[in-house]
Amino acid sequence: MFHRSFHHVIVATVLSLPIVSLSVQPAQAEDLNFTLKNQTSGTLVEFYVESSDQNNWGSNLLVGQNIKAGESGVVTIADGKTTCVYDILGVWADGSKTEDYKLNLCELGSYTYTE
């Protein structure tokens, strides 16, 4: 009796192995979308995002568009990375810059500039 039950357990285990191995896949990067809000009196003309482990800024994500006072927009980070922790740089119409560091944009879901 024990031998027969043990045999069924072994067969069931062996049959389930291919299923487990097929379901294990490496983590894949997805685009990160979040809302950028401008609750200042200025106009945001450029916006840069880069993972916190980098030393330079990526590309301007607001090419051809601005976020005026009181407005908001959806920003998409399609950098192919699996990180959520980013540094951000906003450039204003008057030439001033605002930086913030080590933000978990996945958890925040949005970022608001205020005065």
C-alpha cells in the first residue's frame, strides 16, 4: 500500500515539473505611466527622468508640449528598466530648474509641483 501511494506521489511530482518550469519567466520591464501635476504659477517646459543609479539625465519627456499652471499630464517612462526609483528634473519657462531624488514613481502614481 505504501509503495503504491509513494509511486503516485512521484509520478504526480514528475508530471508537474514541466508545468512549473514553463511558468517561471524572467522579470520583464513595462512602461511606467504616472501623472505629472503643475500646481505652481509657472509653466513646465521640460521634464527629465532617470533611474537613481545613473549620473546623467535622460531625454526630455515633454518634447513639443508644456504643462501650464494648474494643468497636469500623463508621463510615460519607456526606458526598458525594471526599476521604480527615479530622480526627476523639471525645467521652467523662466529657466529655473527643480530636482527631486529617489522617488518611487510606481508607488506614488503621480508627482505634484507646488510653490
